[in-house]
Amino acid sequence: MSASLKIAIAGLGTVGGGVFKALKARNDALSLRAGRRLEIVAVCDRDETKRASFPTGKWLTDLQDLAAIDVDVIVELIGGENGAAPALVEATLKAGKHVVTANKAMMARHGARLAVLAEEKGLALRFEAAVAGGIPIVKSLRESLIAYGITAVRGILNGTCNYILTQMEATGRSFDDVLKDAQRLGYAEADPALDIGGGDTAHKLALLTAVAFGVKPDLDALSVQGIAHITPEDISFAREFGYRIKLLGIAKMTAQGIDHRVQPAMVRVGTPLADVDGVFNGIVADAREAGPYFFEGRGAGECPTANAVIADIVDIALGNVGPAFGIPATSLVTLSPSPSGSASSPFYLRFQVLDVPGVLAEIAGHLAKWRVSIESMIQRGRAPGEAVSIVMITHETSHAAVENALKTIAASDKVVAPPCMIPMEAK
Amino acid sequence: MSASLKIAIAGLGTVGGGVFKALKARNDALSLRAGRRLEIVAVCDRDETKRASFPTGKWLTDLQDLAAIDVDVIVELIGGENGAAPALVEATLKAGKHVVTANKAMMARHGARLAVLAEEKGLALRFEAAVAGGIPIVKSLRESLIAYGITAVRGILNGTCNYILTQMEATGRSFDDVLKDAQRLGYAEADPALDIGGGDTAHKLALLTAVAFGVKPDLDALSVQGIAHITPEDISFAREFGYRIKLLGIAKMTAQGIDHRVQPAMVRVGTPLADVDGVFNGIVADAREAGPYFFEGRGAGECPTANAVIADIVDIALGNVGPAFGIPATSLVTLSPSPSGSASSPFYLRFQVLDVPGVLAEIAGHLAKWRVSIESMIQRGRAPGEAVSIVMITHETSHAAVENALKTIAASDKVVAPPCMIPMEAK
């Protein structure tokens, strides 16, 4: 057996603690897989009260001191898009040490640059834990689904949003109510903006897009919409049409570039993503003639995420230190997103309107002007003079056409709330 | 870039032809991933009429001649549990060359021995294509879902059986009818015994068990039952109880050893395996605290299987040549199967009985004697003096208890056909 692999863990939060515990508890089994002893030689965390729970050789409280430690791999679990985390990773790579990270924000923002740095020195920069918890989707896209190329990736990548949408469907309660419950249960952060606004999904999607298409991760080439505007009514109408509403990260090759967005979408019941419930994550990858693949598992939490970190560590121990994004970082191209609004699909539209004569004719007229053609419609209940919902499913049409039509419709004095539009995903 | 990786392909059937074509068509993209040029230097097939379709440096018709060729990897796609295939693999490894194979029968029978040979020489023996086509399940179990250990693997591993069962459910037609159609459409072989008898699933399960549990693949430690006895009635009763019938390969850790079997099972609607339709494959892996994972994709066919072969080749080019089964082959232990009949679950039971007084009491009495307790029962229709079906769901009980009870029941002169028993899987 070769010399041991010396590991330092920076950040002993939930994931760092999990990595520490699992590496200690299953050290023999994991070292057998790794072909060498896996040895935690140092940990770094500002909170010295944790020290008793994580007995190890060296306890550091200052990230700067990690540079002086004799290690092979630094596991970056301090988080943050800018600042300390990318500085640590850069210093680590410059010092000739491998990096494993769970930091999706940092990798989405600086991943391409850091990967160049790693590969110049023949070092690994691994980030399986940054996307979809324990699901080995980064490795599968990087190393397995490679022979024919990927044409599309669609994923439920945020457990908090999926939990909220699942609960809204199960209970009929409002977004705000369910969010409060989720916060109480620890499924949502006190500040939930990054989850429910779609930003967390955007970070993960940017990384999947990079691995799937050989492009630089690019948050700025991504349109992002969250789930706060989804109502129980939308969810129940969706069900009536045979769909569920899921927050999806979508990256799809089109003739105009990569259609690249985070957006609530209608997913047909009976297709794999529709059945991903609660805090689980799921990803569909279309791999041309090799057919679609589907992966599902726990997308967050101590053990799933620690599992992903440890798999990356074992890979490094085995010498599997190929390019971070599957092709050399210097070969990653700049992503060409398809023009905003060019994505086309059927759409679900909901209008809150006054129940007065002529309102339907007015809406239909505006849609027709933008060549948005209606496939089916539901208007439920009658309340003369008061607000009712009109719901429509359109034939396939461009996002831009629907948006333009909705802008005119929203201006009508018979329309009492901003119209809601949700694309319907084919698969 | 390093020197090119020199590849020889033995066997130009569907998969071999697919590997050849994809390696040629996407050579630049794949070589970029591999870090070196992927070069087919020789192919070997007895059928010289194929020669025009596969232009390459050296065309061989005798496997013996492969030994003299200067290559880095031989891709074994000739198939067969014994004889030429294992002889070629052994000779290849002894000559210091890596092996990629899609040969499940050979790997299930000789895999442990061949892996020892490979690892003594630091060579790769890769077999992703042997299990579940393009789904990267071997790699995921070997390299990704490793931190907490696997406690169970359950899979739909044979597309032919799954197609037949799906069609039986969709059309209500008999097994024999649907099998004939499947043969006509090319979804089943002219001699379908290996598929419908469960033998093909057994080969694949033996390999998954080895990778998941660190044991030697062992076909003899495996009980195998096929699907030929499943009737449209069973499928329709299953649906009534909220289940679907699927042929599963199951390997589950129990206190008595590994419960290890191929068997039709009732899978609850709404769980991932129940929704795996047609020729698709699906696998659930239970990974302790890291949670269950689910993988779905095309389980056979030219492109999915060629994809798996090519992913293995690229891994070798990158120098990822770790142990075939995830831990050193010399550390693989002999599998201890749980005693036959010890597996316990609820069961679906169907009896064809004469509709005469006392028949139900007789059956219930025999079940009670073996302490098999009934949860629910359906008896449909009345046909005094003629045969009717009685269907029961039992509470959790051991396979052996049910089998013993059924043996006595089968001997009754009121029972006109062998009783049918199908275990109900919890997940």
C-alpha cells in the first residue's frame, strides 16, 4: 500500500462534521477502496468549542495556517462565492495540493479559472458535493454519459423548493404558510431567498451545464425565476391537466445556442421528474442515441453530501485526477445562451379577471395577435362583477410571444393581478 | 498529449459495431476527454463480409492473432460464459494489456479470478457494459456510493422481461402471446430462455452484488425464478392492490447473510421501480444514512451499451485503473447467502380452486398451521363446481413458511393448478 493520503478539512459545519465522522468510522473500508490510508491530519474551524467532538492531529482556527500544513488534499467546506473560499482554493492549488469542495457558488463563479490553475499543476479540483448531494451526477456526466454527447439536462436541484411544492400539492396550503413550516422543520433557511428565488438551483445548473456541454460555468448566461408566485390554484390546475409544478434547472442545446434557465415548469405525471417528491433531487440527462438517463437521491444533508466529498477524496487517492469539467479547462468554451425568450414550449397561463362580458374575447384577441394559439381552457365558477380565474394551455409557442401577449393583457382594467405563465416541459 | 491509446475490438456484433462507429465518429471529442488519441488498431471477427463496413488497420479473423498485436486495450465483445472469451481475457491480461468487456456471463462466473490476474499486473478489467446497458451503475457503486456502505440493491435488469410484463399489463394478453410479439419485434431472442428464465438478470445481479458488498461474484449463491408463470390475472390483481409485477434482481444484507435472488416481485405503484416501463432498466441502491439512490436508463441496445464500453476505455486512457470490483480482488470475500427461504416479506398468493363449499376454510387452515396470516383477500365471481381464483395478501412472513403451506395446499383435490406466490417488496 502506498503512503497515506493526508487530508485537511476546512470548515466543520454539517457537511465537514459528517466527512470527519465517516472518514474516522469507516477508515479501514475506505482505505481499502482508496488503495492507501486516508488520514485527517488537520481541521480548521473558528469555533474552538467543536474541538472536543473532532479529535485530530492539528486544530487550526485561521485558514492562513493551512498553507503551512503538510497535506495532499484540502477539503474546502467553508462556503461563500467570493472571499475566503476561493482564496483558500487558489492558495491550495498554487501550493501543489488537491482540492475537494462542496462550494457551488464559488465553483459556478470561479470554477473555470480555478480548474485551469489545477490542471496546469496536474491537480484535482473535485466538486461532486456541490450538485445534488450524494447523487453521482457530476461524475456520471464527466466520465460515463460521454460517448454520444449530451443534448439536454433537466433537474430538480433544490430540496427546499421541492419540499415546499410537494407540501403545497399535498395540503392545498399557500406558499407562505408552507415556507413557514419548512423553516420551523429546518428544511428552509431563516433567509430562504437563495433557495426559493432559484439562485441555489442556478449555481448547480451552471456546474451541470459546464460538465454536460464542455462550457465554462456561467451564472450570467442564465435566466432565473423562483417559486414564490406559485399558488395552490396553479398546482391544482396543473394536476387537472395531468402535470405537477417543479422548479427545474434546464440546459438544452438548441439551434440558437443553449437554452439555459431556472424556472418553475409543468412536468407531466408519469415522467420521472414528476415523481421526485419532498427533499429529493432528480436529474434527467438526454444522451442522444444512448437514450435518456434518470438519477434520483437525497440532494442535501450531512450524509449524502459527505458521501460525495468522500468519493472525491477516494478518487484522488486512487490517482483519478482528470480535468474538473471532463475536458481540459483550457478547452472549455464560452457558453452561447439562446436569445432570451426564444425557448419554445406549450405554456400554462392563468389570468385573474373580473367576471364581466367581453373579458375572454379581449384576452383571446391579444393572444391571437401574438400568434399564441390555445389548446384548452378552464374557467371555473361564476361571480359576476368579481374576480375569477381563467386558465389556458397553449400550443407550442415561444416564450417571447407569450410574454408580449401577457404584457398587453396585464394592462387591461379587467385583469386584476399579474398573469402567471409556466412552461410545460415535454419530458 | 500522451501517446495514443491503442485499442483492439474482438467481436463486431451490435455492440462492437457501435463502439467502432462511435469511436470513429466522435474521435476528437472523446480523445479530448481521454487526454490522448483513441486509436482502433485492430478488429477481430470471423465474418469477413463485415470488413468493408469497418475499415481499420488490421482485420483479424482468429482471436489467437490478437496476442501478437501491439495494443494497450482489448475490448472483448465475443460473449460466452466459458471458452474463447475468458481464454482471450486471460491471455490479454497475461500479456500486460487492459481489458474492457460487456460479457456478464463470463464476469459473473470468472470475474473474481480474472480480477486477481488484472490487479497483480496493475491492469484494468472493466465491465460497465455488462450490467444495465448505459446506466453507470457499476461505476457509481464502485466509486461514488461508498462512504456508508450499501445495504441493498434491487434492480430491473432485463429489458426483455420488463417489456413483456409492461405489455401484458397494457394489453391484458397472455405471456405466450406477448413473448411471440416481442420476438417478432426483436425485443426477445429466438431462444428466450436466458431472458425469461431469469438467468440474464442473475448474471447482472451477481456483478452488482460483488461491487456493492465487496464479495466474489457467485452465481451459485443465487436463487433464480423467471416470469413464464405470471398470468394476466396476477397482473390485474396486482394493480388492484396498488402494485406492479416486475422481475427483480435483489441483493439485501440481512442478519443471516445476503438475501440474494432473482424473482418476480410486487412493486408498489409510486415507488421508482414500478414506473420503469418497457425495455428500460432501473436500479435502487440503499446507502444507509446517505439515503436511497435510483438510476434509470436504457438497459441494452447498440448505443447505450457502446456508451458504457467507451466510458471504460476513456477511464483507462486517463489512467483510472483501480480494482475491478472497487476493492482489491484478493480482499473480495466469499458471499454468505442467507438460508434459502429465510427472506421475509408480505406475499401475494393466488389459488385456482373448485368453487365448492369448504375450499376457503381448507386453504385458510393450512396457512394458519404455518402461521401465515392473511391481510386481505379477493374472490371474484362464482362458478359453482368450476374453477375460480382466490387471491390473498399475507402479512410479513418467511418465504419458507409460505412455501410449506403452499405445498400442502397444492395437494388438495379442490386445488386445480399450482398456487402462485409473489413476494411484495417494501420499496
